Amino acid sequence: MLISTANDLPGYQITEVLGEVFGLTVRSRHIGSQLGAGLKSIVGGELKGMTKNLAASRQEVIDRMVAEAQAKGGDAVVAFRFDTSEMGGTWTEICAYGTAVKTRPVS
């Protein structure tokens, strides 16, 4: 599956636009991670546990988006983006979205 933040794919022709696709997850932080993050913010530095969780969450939503694109018959996603928002102070919504398309290599 080709995924691009651009609206086109150099070397490929878009033959059909299949529509918007997305992958979504909502994650909650447990109290231990919040306390650890609060202490770390005092002294500075990377919040490694939260970084690892965010990276895993992003991969999860990409996988879900790709599955939706494949279910529609797509072989690529263009105009790919991430969106993240906080819900209720302890929940984070992470969304990957784009446009599923069918392509063919340009000869």
C-alpha cells in the first residue's frame, strides 16, 4: 500500500478515487503514567513511555486506515494526515485519514 501526504504519486497515475478512509483509536492514560510524566516535566527530558505509546497508536491507526482502503479496492492513500485531540483530560483520540485511490505505474 502506497501512502503519501501529497495529492499525487510521482510515477503513478491515479485511475480511480474511492473516497475518504480513516483509522481511529482512543487511548486513556493511567494514573501512574500521568504522575511519572508530571515528575519528568519538572526536570525535563523525553517521556519515553508516552512516546512509545504514541508511536504504537499511530501505527495502529495507519493499519486500520490501510485495511479500510484495501476493503474499498484501493492500492494507495493520498493526502494522508494525522489528527490528534484530547478528550476529557485523560483520553486522547488519534486519527489517520486520507483518500483511497487505485493507481497504475506510468510507463
